[in-house]
Amino acid sequence: MAISEERMEKALAFLAETDSEYAERVGAVMRYEFMLEAAEALAFKSSDATSAEARKHDARLAEPVKKAQEDLILATVERERVKAQRKRAEITIEAWRSLNANRRVGNVQ
């Protein structure tokens, strides 16, 4: 499979253009992880249960905790989507380099 120089350049441009987006997605995941921990702590504290296990159970079922979990999942999916697209661009660039190196040595027509 041949990879054109144009395709490789598009992959390079994509990497350059998505640096900030990827960083933002990573930051969003960190933010939602913190928000989930905070929601769990607040739900645990506000539970009327008497045992620690019952309070943990109540906290896991609290609506703000469920919302924070869903937000974290969505942020993680978005981060992984951008990460996978960037990885595909990196693979495209690496394949182009390899093919061109082989051509220079005469191993590929």
C-alpha cells in the first residue's frame, strides 16, 4: 500500500492542529475525575445511613454521582477518540517514512 506525500502531510497537519484539542480532552478527564470524587464525598457525607458501607452504597446511587460518572465516561470517550485519531496519523507518517526509506535503498519499487 502506497502512502502519498499529500496524505502524510495531512497527517502532520492533523497532529499539529489537534495538540490543543487533545490537551483539553486530557484536562477534561482530570476535571471530571475530581468532580466525581467530590460528588461521592458530598453524597457520602449527606447520607443518613449509619454504617460506612451503607453510606458508600447511598453515595454510589446518588443522582449527582451518577451524573458525574456519566460526564467522566463521555469525556474519556472523547479523549480516546482524539487519541486514536492522532495515533492513526502517527502510523501514517511512520509508514510513509518507512516506505520512502526503503525506496531510497532500492528495496521497494
